[in-house]
Amino acid sequence: MKRRKRKKHIVNTVFAFWATLILVLLTGMTALLIYYIKAGEEKETVSLQERVEQTRPSSSNHGSPQGEGQEGQGLPGLKTEAAAEPGGETQEPEEPPGKYADILADSQYMAENNIYAKETAEEGKVTIAFAGDILFDPGYSIMSKMLQRANGIYDSISEDLMSEMNGADIFMVNNEFPYSDRGAPTEGKQFTFRAKPEYAQILHDMGADIVSLANNHAYDYGLDAFLDTMEILQGIGMPYVGAGNNLAEASAPVYFIAGDIKIGIVSATQIERLDNPDTKGATDTSPGVFRCWNPDKLLQVVREVRQECDFLIVYIHWGTESTDVPDWAQLDQAPKIADAGADLIIGDHSHCLQPIQYVNGVPVVYSLGNFLFNSRQLDTCLVKAVINEDGLESLQFIPALQKNCTTTMLHGEEKARVISYMRSISPKASIDDEGYVTAP
């Protein structure tokens, strides 16, 4: 009896041992299985996050184009959130800086190198408008009449034309006179001009962003008035080109950085065509305008400036007065300036319109004519250029009329008349009914 009980006890003990062992093994295997499942989920989460990060653009990638279907960041169908800063606030991702961000951040460098920042109305495009000669001398009819009008300059330029001037990102005119209360008129010169210093503010009123002083009237009242002019323009924050205290300053370009496009503007005059002109040319040690009757220095400057900008404009005072036919010196210099690196050549001085032509692939507007200069009735214009990262997108001739000391934008039959006239004198360019100019 005792032997049967002992045998039964041993069987129960063995059974309990194996049952316990099996339970321990099952528990361990279950725990191990749970561990591997959780590890696999974490690994998949990390892998997915890495894939998300790989699809985000690097902060050093300046404007790389996104492929189709990539309007959002990250994997298709996966919403990603901006990184959260301590405190729970969400930080928006920074936009990649433009290629000129370092220059724009250095105000001292910009001031030393005649660089100006401009906002643009349309992203990736810069609109520049050009007008010809203006005159603010109160001894002549145009300014005398302006002073009699209740709204001054706003009653002297039509509202729609003023809208075009102010709508341009950059507007440039030829400032054909000095600003000063000093000096005496140049002896023996038929016409001499001078405006009061306070009249310089009218440039801002009419929307000007830059003026050219490279013309044959900037020195009409001598050295003192010439120096006053530069100081006054600097004082009102109006950039100018084509004049300086020495040749280095007079030949220096002005740059505009607008819409991440750097535009260079150089201005020079080949009037007067004398060895000792009344309008003094700047030298290495003396003030004056940038003369290009001998074009060698101008061509050197154009070549150098072209390496420093995306688009180069040469605004030049040349030609023979009161004729719509370019003279031999204009025809000689235009291809040289184009070949040196100019992307657009704008001319004035003739006091009337002259042809638009493509010279070695570069558009040349030989003369803009008067803009707001005297009481004569004359056809005139704005020329508007649109520039993008690839260069000149469009060039438009906008007809206008100077009459009764007022300049008015033309429409209808009068607009068609002036455009037809420009076509007749511009066989090396195509001009459509809206004035858009293209190569023939």
C-alpha cells in the first residue's frame, strides 16, 4: 500500500515539474515574441521617418524645381508637420535664400558699389520703363507751365501714362540740366538750363528710380552747379549714372537687384563731338560726365560690368538733333556696344523719335525723343522692358504725345498712327499693334 502511494507521489512530482517547465517556456516564448513585434514596429517607424526626411528639400537647395505631383512635402498621401519648438509653437520652414542674399544683407557693400534693392510687382520678372529728355528750368515753358498748374507734375502727364511710369519696377529718365542756385551760364552756348534744388523732388513725384546725367546740358552752369547736382540727387536718394567727381565714378554702373535678378545700367554721352567740349568729360582727377565719343572706355566698362550682372542696359546720349535717321556715329557704335555685352541699348538726344533695330541680336532704341522738355508738339514714348532670369522677355513701345507742355499717352487712331510711323522707320524690327517689338 505504501509502495503504491510512493509511486503515485513520484508521478505527481514529475508531472508538476514538467508542467512548470512547459509553462515557463511558453511564458518566455510569448515575451520574446512580443519583444520582436515591438522592435519591428519601431524599426518600421524609423524607416518611414527616414523616407519622409529624404523627400524634403535641403535648405541649401536654392529654388530647385519640384517634380509633378510633389506639391506637398514627404511621401504621397502622408501629411507631415512642421517641427515644433519648445513651448509647443510650430516653426514654419525657412524659404531658401536667393543667390544675392549675401549682398542684400550687406548694406555697406551695396552702398560702396551702387547697388539698390527693388521689390517687383510680379515674381521672377522685372519691368523697367525708359523715357527721354525732361527739363525743370523755370525759365522755360515746360516748367513755367507746370508751376502754374494746381497739381504740378500730375497735371503735366496724363493719368494713364503716369500709371505706366509708377507701375514699372524701375523707371529711368534723362535729367538734361543741373540742380543748383550757383554758377553762371556757359558763355556762347545757345541754350543753358538750371533748375532749383527743390525741384529735384519732382523726380520722386513722377516715379523715377534712376536718372542719367550723361548729356550735353549737365555742365551748363559750370563746375559748382555740376557738383551741386550730384550732391542734391544723393541727398534725396536718387541714383544717377554718367557723371562723377572723376572718371571712375562717372563710368561706374548702377545695379538693381530685383526679383533675384541683378540688372546693371551704364550711361555715357558722345555729345558734344569736340576735343574741348563745353560739357566737361570726367578725367582721372577731375569731375565731369562719362564721354564716349571715343568709345574705347565705354566698351571696356560694358565688358567688365557684364560679368557682374544678369542683364546689362546701356543708356546713351547720341545722334543728330531733329532727324529720325541715325547718324554714322550711332551706327558705328551700336554693334560695338552690343558685341561688348549690352543686352539692351536705349538712346536719346535727338529730341525726336528714331528707329528701333536689332543689332547683332541686341535691341537698340536709337532715340526716345523728348518726354517733358518743351512746348513743341512732338510724338514721344515710353519704352517698357520686361526681364526674367533668361533675359529680355518683352520690349514694348508705348506711344505718347508732347503738346502744350503736357505729355499724354495715345490711344485709338493716334496710337496706331505713331506705331505705323515707327514701323516705317524701323525695318530691322517688327512692331505689332500694341507696340511689342521683336526681331524681324
